[in-house]
Amino acid sequence: LAKTCSADIADAAKFGGGHPVDVYAEASPQRTQVFVRDRGPGIPEDERSRIFDMFYSVERGDRGRHGTGLGLAICQGMVGAHGGSVQALPGPDGRGTVIRITLPLLTPTPQEPA
């Protein structure tokens, strides 16, 4: 999962138009969310769900067919294998993209002595 997050951060830096990348997290008793935000032109709304398809690259917006189309597909698979999800959201000010990674928090069960 660490490699997945670092790849998302690297992509945000690559496609963010030279602007700073914000990385932050929020936690609740049920889940943890990690957000990676760039300030590039963003991903068009009609393509946000497709960016998680293998070998799909956005032709417009901040990606412009510069990747292999595997990074976010792998990210979604890894996060999904841990019971989580990944979404691409518009930046809060209308610019850029926010990748939100949500992972459930598991409550440990007490172990009985052996």
C-alpha cells in the first residue's frame, strides 16, 4: 500500500503543472482516508471513473496520454484487496484532481492464551 500511495503522489507531481501537491489524511473509528491533491488542469468529469481501467489514459486534462494506464488500476486493485476504495474527485477550487483512498480500520479481536 505504501508503494501505491507513493505512486499516486509521484503522478500528482508529474501532472500537477509544477504546483505543490497536498497529501493529507483523515481518520475515524471506522476508516482512514488519504487524499492526494494536485493543482493541474484536472481530469474531465466524464473520464474520472475510466482512469481506473487498465491501459486507459486520459487524452484531455492534466494527464494527456503520458502514462501507461496501469498505475491507478494497480492502486485500485491493491486498495480493493484490503477492503478499501479509490476515487478521483475534482479539486475543491475547480482545478486539479483529488485522489481519495479509503481503507477500513479493523478492530483487533482479543487472542486467547495458547
